Amino acid sequence: MSGHGTPIPMTSRPCGPLKGEAHVPGDKSISHRSLILGAMAVGQTHITGLLEGEDVLDTAKAMRAFGATVINHGGGEWTVDGVGVGGFAEPEGVIDCGNSGTGVRLIMGAMATSPITATFTGDASLNGRPMGRVTDPLALFGTQAVGRKGGRLPMTLVGAADPVPVRYTVPVPSAQVKSAILLAGLNAPGQTVVIEKEATRDHTERMLAGFGATITVEETDEGRVITLTGQPELKPQTIVVPRDPSSAAFPVCAAIIIPGSDVLVPNIGLNPTRAGLFTTLQEMGADLTYENIREEGGEPVADLRAKFSPELKGIAVPPERAASMIDEYPVLSVVASFAKGVTDMQGVKELRVKESDRIDAMAKGLRAAGVTVEEGDDWWKVTGLGHGNVLGGVRVASVLDHRIAMAFMVMGMATQTPMTVDDGSPIATSFPIFEKLMGDLGAQLVRNSA
């Protein structure tokens, strides 16, 4: 059942061409970081375009619990009056991060080097996800963590009273782990160094620099070396949140697989550490173009135009691209089902520990719909059937994962018969307007009785 209440089964029916503009929500990664860094600055940060999905709203509540004044002025406009680096107050209650792995891991990092104690929990999905990958490096600062077996939530963190700077090589590409360490390093003396063997999304580094932290990034033989000088006074910022490329993936991919479609998705952030899906789709033969390319708030932005693409072909997705599109593999696997040939996705073991085991969840649903899928620990292959040949007609499990639910809703728009997910309620965590937005383009999504 849903971690957010009564399950909401949803059905997606085959539909005609998708047409129009898809104004997707603000970027979730930047929204989380805007609230957290605003809370760690001295003065008032002004944010527009904030994603108001449940994940981000849970982060806003957490920042209030740590003592920041966080106000929603309506229409995506928010202000955060921060308490400064090291100024977090000890929260009175448990910090509930809902479904958000990004939220909980970044917040843990932000409080880890302050002499306070906080207990974290989440929904059933989040409480099943491993936290050791974050708490292990945080322990190097002097932070203590006590949680359930396997390093799972609920978990209590005791912040380091006398933190020491850390030098840490991230063992698996993860922007969440990297960001947690950097946020912890803010209140540690000296220089905290994070080394990435493979680059991951760099919003934290960009935003730390924007808030006035001294941070350098250097490409070396060791990898990407990020050095942060601790104990700065962060300066409040005015932030315009670009629209989320991970949310844009759904109308873009739907347009590509539905005959006659032509959809414009404006103002999408195209940070190179986030845009791997769009490069991959173009390599598969998708009619996907960038219009009005520009820069906003230090981030590259463009309007995406996606059209039906009848000659999609399977490709080998380079493993080094995985970090730039890790959240998009579920919907990519849907597009791969409508391509000709094999789409080979390697170096994706991170998918096994997201909101769900996304490889397992997608493989089961795709197979039920008549698509051949092979899988291993860190790879999977989808053998496409070509346009018009994917059967559908099945009910699949969303496993409390918003991206699994939305991927199968996109699939049902182009299968021969409808697709149903057992619970669409997790969609609200990241894309609360998904149903209306897709419906306005021409999709046929309906809620069913449980």
C-alpha cells in the first residue's frame, strides 16, 4: 500500500497524438538544496519556481524544525530566513522525510557537524533504503548514527560536537552522498575533500559557490576532486529554480513513442550532469531538439521539442553516462520497448537502491506487457518490439516509486491495450501535476477504485 495513504490505482489508455506545451514543475534537486542552503545562510533567501511536491515540502518542514523561518508565499514563491552555518537548533520532534532519499540524506549531512541530535523517519519505501552509504562518511566527521538493522530508518543522528575535516572518495557515484559530505563539511574547520571517480550532478557545488562558500573542483588522475573550505558565512541568494529535466522526461518520452505527437517542454535545466537521457534519446533516433538555449542562475536552460519518432533503434548506453540520467532509466526502458533492437544499459547498480529496486520493478512490468528483459546486478537489456507491437493490457506494481508509476503510465499511452499501476499516489512526491499536464496534452489517465 502507499506510504502516503490509500492506494490510488491508475490506468493509462492508448491515446491519439500528444500536442501542446508541457510546463513541468521546478527542478527537485535544486529545490531541496535551495531550502537547505537558505536555512544555513545568514539573512533571507528568496526562491521562485520551487517544486511543491511532497518531497520538497517535507524538506521545508525539516528546515523549520531546525530553526529556520520558511514561508510559502504561493505560486512557487518562498522565502527562507536562515540561521547560519552551525546554527541549527535541535528539533523537538521526529523529522519525517516522507519518500525522499535526497531530502533525508542531504539534511543528515547539513546537521551532522552541529552539536545536536535528530531522529529521522520516512514512509515504508524510504524506511527500507540503506543509509549507511551516508552515515559511514559522516562518522568520519565525528557524527554518531543509530538506526534499524542494515542502517535503515528510523535513525537517530548525534551531531559532532568537535567535527574534523574529511577526505573521502565516494565508492559509488552518488550526488546524494557527495552532497551530504559537502554540507557536513560546511561546519567543520579546514578543508573537506570529496573525490568522485565519475562525475554526478553538480548542483550542490554550483549552489555552494553561489551562496559564497570557497569551493574548488579539479579534474585529476584520482578523479573529480572537490575541496570545500569550512565555516564560511553563507550569503542569502535570489534563486530562480529551472524546470526539472527528470520530470520533463515523461512528456518527452511519451511524445516520442505516440504517433503524430509534437510537444514543447519549456525552460528545462540542461546541466550536463543531468541531461544524459536527452543525449541517449537522440542517439536512438528520437526527433528531439533544443530551442532557445540560454543560461539562468548559472545553469544551462533550453526549451525541448519532442516529436513522434518512428525509427527508434536500440543502442548501448555508455556506463559513464549513468550518473547523469540515473532517475530516467525507468522511462528510457519504456522507450526502448518501442525501439527496434536491444537497448543495453550498463553500470546502473545504483538503480537497485533507489525508492525501489528499479531494475526489478521495471523488468517485471515490461515482461508482463510482452517485452523481453535480461538483467544483472548492474546492467539490464531491453529488446524492443517496434512501434505498435507492445501488447500492454496488464496491471503492474509501482512499489511505492513515483518514477515506476509514471513510466508505466507513459507506456500505456502507446501499448495496444491499457496499462494499470496498482498505486499512483507516490507520483505526488515529485510531480503533483502529472495527471493534469499529461491529460491536457491528450493522454487518457484515469483513477480506478482500489
